[in-house]
Amino acid sequence: MITLLHKAQTTSNKTIGIRKIVFTDTEYIDGDTAIFTNDRNINSNVQLIITTSLDVLNKYKNEREVLYFETLTMIEEYAIVRIERDILFFTFMPSSNAHTLFLTKRCNHYCLMCSEPPSNTNDDYLINENMKIIELLDKDLYSIGITGGEPTLLGKNFVKIISKIREELPDTKIRLLTNGRSFKNEDFVKEISDVAQGYLTSEIPLYNSDYIKHDYIVQSKGAFFESIEGFYNLAKYKLTSEVRVVLTKKNYDNLEDLIYFIYKNIPFIDHIALMGLEYIGFTLNNLDDIHISPLDYKDKLVDAIGVAKKYNLPISIYNLPLCLVDEKVQKYAKQSISDWKNEFSDVCDECAVRDSCSGMFTSTKPYFEPLLIPIKSTACVTSL
């Protein structure tokens, strides 16, 4: 698991902001980069140094900005970081399997299992911060995620972010995690389509075919119908969408009906993702109400996927280890967890299909680990 936040032993005299890490002083650009080095011979133009060398610290601490760490083993060239006095936070790692921009903590949902509990504090500073991150991202990035909070609440600034991605990264696919409610505004959808058609996919949750039960899970009256209207407006302006279903005690027994509802009402969606819980945020507050063992809904997953197959709806299982999924549908289980919060158990070393398995969220491990049984044959992944 990657540690994203690090605390320096020294403090910068000012807030530095967003920088790209370089390893050589010839690549240093003042205001855009920071050099990580333990070399005592540094070009005089370099004003921001990150180091694990006391020699470098002592030589330059009185004339340049130096952040000294006792250890910093995970640092990569061309990583993008946020630096605030003595804090180094990694916002982009080139080697990671997933890259995401976090736009806001604000949200118009209050989901029972939210992994990133919303806040109404003013975080408009994230707009300019993300604009700078986008400028520094690798130009050949295949895809970038956008998340929050609810990113679309930024309105014009959300369109500004999307436009910036299209300008700086014209070949990069954009995956937006959103509740889709803002897309009830057709003019807003058209504005997004004008800059991102063919490149943007919206990943929108539907938790139940019963609108009352869906609205209860997201803790917002009227949310269900606004999201459905959003799906239609996205399709009207040729923007693709995906349904995401987090599996909890509140909705696991409705999966078949939900898939059939999708077929009857929004069959134009690109994909359905059935997703295991992440045990952080509000999930811990509402554990008794929403926690359910994957073993208790194994049959429900089989039935739901059977409905999707019947109506040719693309469907996958995310965030569940293969051994906790019925053999009949193991081929639908995908490697879906970002590497910085992905773990395996020691018993997984004995599994024949470990390399094809999603493993577990770090937060999920205490709940799933006692249930794991290593798979002895690779037959279940022959169709992956």
C-alpha cells in the first residue's frame, strides 16, 4: 500500500503548492518542479530541494527551500505533489494503476456507506490546484478519474476542469464518479458534451429499483428520479454512462429487480458494476445497518448476472476477492482497487489465481480475511 502523506523533519518558509518531482537539476523549472536529490552539487537555479541527506540539508538550508525526510522510499520521478510547509502529499504517481483528481468535498448526497464523507466547507482552492495538476500530468496518460464529493456541483468550474483536461490531455479518457443529478439540467449536459463527447464516461450509482429505498440509502429525497433524468440527458448528447451498485444489507436482495429495471428503463448504459463495500467513512458509522458478508449474497450475484446476460447488458463485479464469488460468475470479477489501498492476505500466496484477483481494500481486510479460501485451480479465470 502506498503512503500518500509524509511529514518532513524541516519546515519550508512558505506554502509551496503543486510541484512535479524531478531528479536532475537540468529539468528543474522554478514554480513547477521540485528536485529530489542527495547530491551536494546542485545547480544554483534550483530553489526547492527534497532530500533524505543531512549533508544536503546542512549545505543548503540557509539559502534555499529544503524539505528533509529521514526516509522517503516511495518517491518517483515525475510524481506530482502538494507541499505545505512540512507536509508532502502525493497527488499523482506515474507507476500507479489509477489516477484521480479530487475536485470538492461538497455533495448533495449523504450516503450511508460514503467512503469520503461530505463537508460544506469552502474548498474552491481545489479548482486552481487541479488546474495546475492537469498541466503537469503525463501527456500520454490513458485515463484520468474525477471524484469528490460531487464534482458536478462546481457547475461552470467543473466544465472548466473538463475543458482543461481536453486541452492538455487530448487523448486521455475521463471517468467521472458522480451521482448524475446535476445532469437533469440539459444545458449543463450540452456544455459538457461540446468539449468531452467521446472521452467522458459518467459512473452513476443506482442502489435500488425502488426509488424510496434508493433515496434512503443516499439520504436525499428525489435523488432517484433526478439521476434517471441525468442518464437520459447524457444519452441524448452522446455521453456514455455506467451504473454503479455498492452491495449492502439494504439492497443486496433487490439485485435482480434492479438489473431488470436497468434493462427496461436505461438499456443504453455502457456497463454495470456490482461493487463490494469499502469499510471507511460512513460505513463504520452505519455498520450494523449495511454490513453483509459477501458469502450471504453470493447467490444474489449469480442471479443478477444471469439477468444481465439474458438481456446482453455488460456487467462486472468489483472489489471482491475471487474466492468470495461463486464459481459460476468468477469470470466477471475484475481487478478494480487502486494500488494505494489494495491488500492481500498471507493465505493468498497459496492461491492459483492471485495475479488475477482484485484482493481487498485495506479497510476491508479485517472483515474479509477470515472468509478467504485459496483457489487451487486457474479454471475460473480462463475467460477473464
